[in-house]
Amino acid sequence: MGVIVVTGIPGVGKTTVMQKAAEGMDIKFVTFGTVMIEIAKKLGWANDRDEMRKLPIEKQRELQIKTAEEVAKMGNVIVDTHCTIKTPQGYMPGLPEWVITKLKPKTIVIVEADPEEIYNRRQKDKTRKRDPDSIEEIAEHQQINRAIAMAYAALTGATVKIVQNHDNALDEAVKQAEPVLKGLYEE
Amino acid sequence: MGVIVVTGIPGVGKTTVMQKAAEGMDIKFVTFGTVMIEIAKKLGWANDRDEMRKLPIEKQRELQIKTAEEVAKMGNVIVDTHCTIKTPQGYMPGLPEWVITKLKPKTIVIVEADPEEIYNRRQKDKTRKRDPDSIEEIAEHQQINRAIAMAYAALTGATVKIVQNHDNALDEAVKQAEPVLKGLYEE
Amino acid sequence: MGVIVVTGIPGVGKTTVMQKAAEGMDIKFVTFGTVMIEIAKKLGWANDRDEMRKLPIEKQRELQIKTAEEVAKMGNVIVDTHCTIKTPQGYMPGLPEWVITKLKPKTIVIVEADPEEIYNRRQKDKTRKRDPDSIEEIAEHQQINRAIAMAYAALTGATVKIVQNHDNALDEAVKQAEPVLKGLYEE
């Protein structure tokens, strides 16, 4: 029983991989940000994401902690979130110490693809506004995410599983993710 | 309001970039090591850097903590320091846990350049004795600094901004750094 | 006086390098896993590694902490262990926060070699079953280990020394490791 965190930069297809890998298994799927906004609403602190972002930093941290505690009680659960979010002020950690130590994940999955593949997928996807990152910037973001994932692992003992989701190779990606999900039923 | 940490290996030009980016703004500039020696003097623990380095490790840690606390109270401030310092015993963290969690920076800036550029800048600079690192060693040091910066970010929630300071492109570097400084006046 | 942690992926030759570097010096050599199983036996919790791995996670963590505390009291000691262990569930941290902060190493040594060299050494070594990792996977494992070593450094202040153990260049590797061992006798 436990929490699996799934991460990956926009365009990498993390949700597709993990949902397919979990097909037929008794595992919940939640998005960290969605649980957080629900808690904010329940507390009357914010009605939507925009209001939530404008809360004082201390309130935001309190919300993050409450969210992590809530998710940690969900049993077998996959939490969709980010290692880092790219902002004009730099890479912002998605799971800082006060979150990751409450979340206590068993495994942090990083779904990756070749930077060129991600670049092309973002180009094709007209339905959402993506960052116009260059191939080099995409490579940098993936490298940064690996580094911080290892810091999260050092803080919690979580394993870090890198899953390659190459073009036309979803089955191979799912196969790589499977031992992580089976790991939930061990011990 | 807050603390911005600026880092970068010798020869990268971090001070030039950040001073130019902060021109005309109401932001203090301090060097971590200088604040530390001033505190050591005031306490009568050491009169110069050499004496400070010879203090028992516990005293040095106490000094680091006092320095971080002092800087954290300075308001809008840019602190010049190092992610790691290269020593014969290996890469020494400049901002270990007991420092970074007291400093609570909003952003950690890493000023970088291509390893070849840094190599050539160090060659030209006759005024100071630099490490005779090879291009590969310079690349390694920059990689190591990115990794530890992400650990600092995980511990504090700080964003990590990578600023490229290429030859003859100071304006572009300054432009990359600007959102970080403007971030001090947000929220 | 202090603890040196020596790490490196299978096939890199970390034990050879460190034993040669410590020749003639008054330094103990222990393997983290061996000390741990001895403590488990003494407590009557497990008789061998297999039984130890089947203990509830909380018991395993308690054992890790007891081991770290025991090693930290050994004086000048080199501890052979892993930055991460590659498992089907991903890279598992060998020195998570509750271990590394008890171990308080002075230096973490990472013995590395070119991924091709490690690949070939593993091929030649018929006496032990090695992971059939590709050259790319070996490169990834070494990159991941550098990243987590920097997180360990951030948590403890330990220096991180990278030692290259190339083919037919043991003497050069030993030379790189020497300042770390001499560092034990300083201060």
C-alpha cells in the first residue's frame, strides 16, 4: 500500500502511460493541484486556482501540507504532479521538503522522452498553450527534474523510476512502469 | 521582499551580471564570506579568513548559521556565494542544510557559461590565481552545482534560475536575470 | 577523525581503489550491509540478508539507523556502500536522510569509470551475476548517483569527491583518492 508520484514535463505523456499501466488495478488517480484546490474551497480560502495562487505564501504552504496528508491517507494512489515547474523566476520545486516528507511516496516515476520528441509533440498539440521551449531547454528541464527527484528520494527513501515514453512505443513505456505498480502490493 | 542567492563557478562573471541586472533597484549586495568574517571579528573568534578556517568545525557551523540569519533579515538582498567549492577533498557544499534553511532564499541563481568560455576567461585573467581545471573538469563542476542547487531548492522551496552568461552577451544574461529581481517585488 | 563513504556502481572497482589508497594507514574498512546484518543477528531480528529484507519497513529503517550510529563511532573508517541501488521499482537511495545524517560522513567518494569500461568489465567478470545494463543505462546510473550524492552533501556538509578509475590506471585513481584520506588527519 502506498503513494506513487508520477512526474514528467508537459508533452511527455505521463498520464497516458500511468493510466494504461494501472488498467484493471485497484489504484486511485489524483492530481495534486486538484486535491489542493478542493481543500482550499472547503476551507473557504480560495474558490479557484487564481485565488489560490494569490494566497500568502504561508497559507499556500499550509494547503500543500494538508494536500500531502490527505493523499497519503488514500491507500494505493497515483498522484500526478511535477518535479519542478518552469517559471520566469526559475525552476520551482513541486514537492519541497514539507510536502514530500508528508506524502512519503514509495516511488517517484519520471516519464521522459527524447527532447526532440517532446518538442514535436508540443508543436502538434494546438489544443493547449505550451511553453515555446527549444530542444536544449527541454533537455535542461529534464536534467533538472532528475536532479531534484534524487533530492526528494534522499529525503524520503522513495525509489526513482525513469520511464522512457518514446514515439509509438507506449507499450514499452507501460512495461517499464509495471514493476512500480506491482511494488504497491509487495511487502 | 527576500533573499536571492547568486552562484557560479570562478570565471563565469556572476557578480557582473547580477550588479548590472540590479542597477537602479533598491537591493543590497553582500558576499556571504564577508558577512561571516565580520561576524567572526565582532564575536572575537577570528581576525581574518585564515583564522576563521582554523576554528573547530562546530564553531564554523555556528558562524554560518549566524551569517544566514543576519542576511535573512536584510530585506531585499543579493548574496554572492557558491553552490560548491572545489577542494582537494572534493566538492564542498556552500549552502548546507543548516545554512540554506536559515537563509530561506526566494531564488537561487546559477550563472553559467560554456566550459570553453570559462576556460578561456580563466586563462586571460592573470590578476588572480585560478584553478587550472580542464574544460571537462569545468563542465563537471557546473553539472555538480546544478545538482546541489536542486537539493537546496527541495529543502527550501526556492526557485532555481539558470542564467547563461556567454561571451559578448552580457545584455542577454541580464535580461534572463531580470524576472528574478522583479520577483522580489511581487506577492 | 571521521567517516568516509565510498560508493560506485558494480564493476567500477571502488573497493580496490580505496583499499590501495588506504594501505599503511590506520583506517578501518567496513561494508554498510555487513554491519547491518551483524546488528540484525545480535538483536535476533534476522539471521541472514534474505530475512532482513523481509522485515517490516519500519524495522529495516531502525536497523539502518543503528548501523549508521555504530559506524559513526568507529573513528577513522571507510564505509563501502551505494549511492543508489538499481531495482525494478527504480533507483533506491542507499543513504536516505535518516541514515546520512547519523553517519555524518566527512567525504562521500564516488568511484566512476567510462560507461564503456564498466560495460566491458562486467562482461568479463563471469564469477558474479551482474546487471545486463546497456552502456546508456550505465551512464544514467552514474548520473543519478552524482545527483543524489549532492543531496547527501547538502544534508550533511560532506564533500563529494569523484575519482575516475580508468582501465590500467589504478595508480592515478589512488592518487585522486589520497587527499580524502589525508583529510581525516587534518583539523
